[in-house]
Amino acid sequence: MICERRIRVGVQRFNGTLKDVFFFGLSEPEVNELKLYFSRSKISDTPERLNVGEKDFGDMYSINADKNSTIIQIEFQSYIAYSVRNESFTTWDDYEEFEGKIFRIYKKSRYLDFVSVGTFATEDFPGSFRHYGISCLDHIVDIVTISEPVVTEVEKLS
């Protein structure tokens, strides 16, 4: 039997403790409702030698998630748009303005511009909306929504 403890976490506290997460997927339990799933990671205790071609980069420590890692669920009651990108194909953009490091709240972004051009969402309808972003180890997840995120952490108990 797997025992777990669910803890609802405020966005500000959550943002301050988030580091090195893996994106594990999403679901839409109801029409236009979004749940995103992430896992906290751990740095390996065992070094591994990294060689690329003839270049030796020395000892490295892998970042992993395992069956005991804390799962993070972020839920939005509704959304205007969301996107999942391969982190390897993204680049830093000085145009964008945001607060936070891993969990970001954007004031200005290319994704907000894309949503403004590609939808009829405005301040009048459906109302004031925000761009939230989560920068994971392998993915970048973007959500534009009028909903506040609800963050729940699921800890495995021994």
C-alpha cells in the first residue's frame, strides 16, 4: 500500500522552494480544465564521468526523479491556451518580463503576444488573464488563464 500526504501550497511559498523539476504530463478532467503534473528531483550521490568526443568534462552528477520523489500537481479551473515545448529548443529572450525563477508569472512575453493575436481573449472577455510558465529540466510549460493556480504537493510516506 502506498501512503501519501497531500499538502495544498500557496503559490508564493511554492515558488520559493521550486528547483529542478521534471514535467510528467497533463490531463483535462473536465472540458477546458487543466491539471499539470511535475516531480521534484534529486541529485545523484554517485559521480559519472562525462566525455563528449575527445573532450573530458570530468565528474558530473545526474539529476533524477524516482518513485519516492514528491509529485506536484498544478490545477487551473480554466485556460485560454497552454503549450508544452522541448526545453532544448528554447532560448533566453530579453523581451520577456516575469517574476520567479522556475515558476514564473509573466508581465510581458512572446506567448502572451501569440495568444493576443491568435484568440479574441481580452480584458473584457473572459477578463483579466495571466501567463504562468514552468521551466522544467526537459520542458517549458506555458499557461494563459483567468484562473489562479491551485498547487498541491503529494509526498510519499514510508
